[in-house]
Amino acid sequence: MIRIATPADVPVIHSMVRELAEYEKALEEARATEEQLREALFGERPAAFAHIAESADGEPVGFSLWFLNFSTWRGVHGIYLEDLYVRPQARGGGYGKALLGELARICVERGYERLEWSVLNWNRPSIDFYEALGARPQDEWTVYRLTDGALAAVGRGGGG
């Protein structure tokens, strides 16, 4: 079962974010707190949205966390999937496909024309899963990121 996350889900979402970061070999980078997630998802002006995948007995086994993006070329919003995670013991049970299916349904229902996400190059199980669904890599684009000191320097008018 896939359902919209509620404020009561914040602790389990936070826990699964950390599990995902550990799987991606970057736990030290996962600095978000439960309060930050609560504010982003359920604050006065939510910036992100989440869905929970539950097992038949109601246990949370996965989640998706996403936000809206905008295509100037298409002139409409799309969804950017920040995180998709299914706990190891529940993998192969259709939860990941159901979470992606719910986001695709939202796109179609609302007239959004893109559902996009990033995947680590070494994560072959996820790449195979996504490609089996019909997703294709956008390998003509390279993701760039400013963080920490570089972000602060550029924000002050400096930079490399």
C-alpha cells in the first residue's frame, strides 16, 4: 500500500533517509534532522512531499520524497524524486515500483511532463530496476553542485 506521509511518519522517514545514506556510502553527509524534515514536509510552506510504502501488516517499508521542478522547454512542472528507498527485507515486493507508479500517476493527473531523479553510477541494482520500467539515463548532462565553503564563497561574490 502506498499512502501520503503524515507528520507522524517523520521519524521513520528520517530513519530511512539515514539507511539510504548508509547504503550509498555517505552516512556522514546525511545531516538533516527530524525537525528539518518536518518543516520541509509539513511546515507553513511545504517544499517537499513524501509517500510511504507499507507492508500488508501496516509496517513502513519504503518511502519516496519529492518536490516540483519546472521545465522552461515544456512550460510545465515536473516531479524531481529526491529519494526512493525500500528497506532490504522488502525489496522485490513491488514497493519501489508502486512508489514510482504513484508519482507517475500524479504527473499524468496534473499534466506534469517529467519525472526525474539521479542514481549513483555504481548502483547497478537500481539502474537495472529503473531501466526495466522504461526510464532512460540522461547521460548528455552532468550534475554540478555547490555546497559548504564553495557555496558560501560564491554567495559572497567570490568563488574559485
